[in-house]
Amino acid sequence: MFVKQIFEKFNNKNKNGKLSLDEFLEAVLAFSLNISEEEVTQMFKEIDVDGDGELSSDEFASSVDKIEFHAAMIGLGKECTEEKCAEMLKTADVDGDGYLSFEEFMVTIIGEF
């Protein structure tokens, strides 16, 4: 599912083009059952760049990589809080482009590739 489709699917309460905390929580929990509401709330605060209490589509898109990485780590049986995963993403992104290549991801998972 593409980020825009996910955003539109969960922007269902008021259709104002932004996600509330409740809508964001619903979206995150739909994709990652092993994350606490407290972690989701903290993530929401961190990505709500303009501080208006809602997430624009751009702000939401910035969170998708974190959510996917967290879900992948949990799925692989790795102990990983959202904060730990965010730190791992920063460390693993060797070229600093804001994305993990397959090779960068594999080094994070198995230690070498």
C-alpha cells in the first residue's frame, strides 16, 4: 500500500487532510502490533513538525519508514523499541540519504553483508 493510500484510508474521521493522534494510532497499530500506545504518541509528537496536533501527508510520510523498520525488526524477533529503532536507522544510514539501501538494512540485521 502506498503512503498516500494509507494516509487517505486512516484520515476517515473528519476528512480534513490531516491525521489526528487517534487516526495515526489506528494506522500504526494496523501495521505494527508490537508497539505501545505511548511509543506511538511519542512518535506522533516527534513528527508533528509544525506542532498543530495533526499530521499533514508530508509529516505522515516521514513516519512510514520508522514504522516499517520497527515492524520488520519485531518480525525478525529482534528486541527493538521505537527509540532504539530510530537510533539504529540513523546509524545504519551510512550514506546519509535518509533511506536504507538493501545492503545497509542487511548490515543492521545480520551485522555484515
